[in-house]
Amino acid sequence: MTIQNDPFFIDFQARIRMIQSEMAKANIDVYLGSRLRTLSWTLDAFCPWRSFVVIPPEGLPTAFTFVIDAARVADDSWLDESNVFGFAPMGGQDQIELISDFIKDLLAGGRGRIGIESGMSNYLPEGNLTHYEFERFSAALPGCELVNAHTIVDKLSMIKDAGTINRFREASRIVDIGHQAVFDALKDGGYRGMTETGIAGLAAFAMRRAGSEWEWSFTGGNEIASGYRTGLTGGACTPASRREIMAGEPLMVDIHAMFKLGLGDHSHNYLIAPVTDRQWWHAGNFLDIVRLTLKSYRAGITPSELAEKMMGFADERGFSDYMVPGFEHGIGLMGDEWRIGLNDGPFPYWTNPDHVYQAGELLICAMQYACPEEGIGFRYENPVVIHPDRCEPLSVFPLTVDEIK
């Protein structure tokens, strides 16, 4: 398949040139990327071990990862093996010495400004440079100034290109296959004897057969909650437990697929018969606010405006106490999961509530409805592409709460 006909093509060399242009504007001589989102966005390879990418002022980047994974990263990446190195715990081959010596060769006189990635996150595998690494690199690079420069990648990666969006579309198509497999297994009494972990595995098997590379969520892969566990903040970010699915209870199925580092993430909800009127009341509230949220997303709106509108609707209907007052989180290629917008809000390294959505952004519409005192909750997650006048949900599995008999 030629590049011109590949719907999943991403021009990574153009991305590197854009980074280098921003580096020049900021007087950055070398960029040292350490975050998982940066590695995915520049290398087109999944890097689960501690890894770094060094971007010179011109030319190709070079990746450094743990030696046992270096050959695989080189095979997966658009870079060839001459630009992917493995580090190991031995003299001159540990990551600090190896990378520092490499950077020195890129700097005139061994001096310059090095852009690093520092900060904080509520996302555990973010990959910010640690305090220890900062101290070690500073000592190994005398005469160099290490400056935080992560906003270069964050700004450039905010608007998604066609290849990235198509990767997310394919990952979402695969997720829908997983949901259909779960529904087919649950219906007509099939749920009897099934456990949350069994449902997670069933979905994973169907999605893997359809081409998924990983149930990518670091919160436990496929997230399944049943009964009272659905009321723990809408299922929270729970790994599946060994709890059996029981009659008369709710069931939340949130499953994940990965296709070429594009992420599929969609939640579907069930009520296992017999279903009470009160359970249907909760389900109706949840479905109505999800529909209104999806109808409201478009370029020009902000997270705070959206939340104010949705919480106002919930208050009018008498269920605002059951809504978690957040309706989205950011999303990008593997590792870029949480923050929306740039680091310019009132709380550093969190979403800016006044970020104005632009056409071409991609985020997760993420909603949690939780009534712990009644042991019931629902979750909705779906990647959406922001358009000028609407949003495009990428999973097309029906927005329903299905009764299983």
C-alpha cells in the first residue's frame, strides 16, 4: 500500500521539523523528550520501558530505550536501527552517560540549552523527567541549561491530522466488535455464572481477533463493574473483579482497544432483569444527559461552559447529586490520555476549564453517574472529534441501557 493510499499514514518527519522550528524560536538547542505521549507522537512505537527521544536542531531524532526492547522499537518505528539505541546498567551504557555523551556531540563546544519535559500528572506513566534524572543530567552536562519545554509537543499535537483520527476510528470500530461479543454472550440468560473478569477477557479476545494490539488502559485493561461497584463513582476506573453477575443489578462494561497507537475507549451499560422503576429512572437520567452532552460539543465551547450547562440540566431533573461534574478528558496517541488544552489553567498541569475547543481536537467524552447509596451507576466514554458545529462520536455502538433477561 502506498503512502498516498494509506488512511493511517502520519508524516513523522514533518512532525520533527515542526518541533525543530519551535525549538529554534525558543532558543532550544536539543530537545530531550521523556513523556510517553512524546515518544508515541515522534517515534510511532510503543515504549513501555523507560525511554527517551533526543531531537537535534536539524535531522532525524534518536531514541533510547531499555536494551531488551530496542530491536523491537526499531522494527516498529519509522526510524531505522541506526537511530534507536538500547541502554544497559554498565559503564558508559547507562541512560544518563549514553544520552549525555550523545547530546554533547550535538552541541557546539558542548554547551547549550536543552529542552526537557517536567511537571506533574494524575496519570501514573506520564514520563516526566524525575528529580534524580534532572540532577544526573545536569551534572553530566556542565555548561548546559535544562529548561522545561514540554509545551512545544503539547501545542503541536493538539489538533489531530487525518492519519491520527483514522487510527482512532479503526480502534473504535474494534471496540464496537468487543461490545457486540459481550452483548451476545450476556443475552438470553448467558450472564449466569459469568464474572467481571470473564467479561473483560471475552471482550479482549474479540477485539484481539479484530486487530487490537492492547487493552491499553493502565487502570486495569478492560474496566468492568457490576452491582454496587457501578455506584463507586460510576464504576470509577476499576479493574474487573471476580464478582459474579447477578440478577437485578446494573453492569458497566468499559473496554479498550489500540490500533497503531490510536485508542478506542467506549462504555456500555446494562440492567440485569428484574429491573425496578427506580433503576429505569436512573438509566433515563443518564441517557438524557449523555445525549445532551454529545449534542453540545462543538468548536468554540469550553469545558466550564459545558459543565455548567450539563449540571444545570441535571439539577432541573433532580439528579445533580449523582453526576461527577466533569464531562471529558484529553486523548491522543498512546500515553497522551488526560489533559485538555495547554498548561495554562488555574491549576498547573491540569485541564484549563476555559480552554476553547477547536475543530480538529480529539477528546474522550467521559461521564460518570453514581448513586452509591442505591448501588447503581453508569459510565459513558467515547472518543469524539470536534467539528465547527458538532462533535463526531467514533464508537457507533448504540447509546442505550440494555435490559438483559
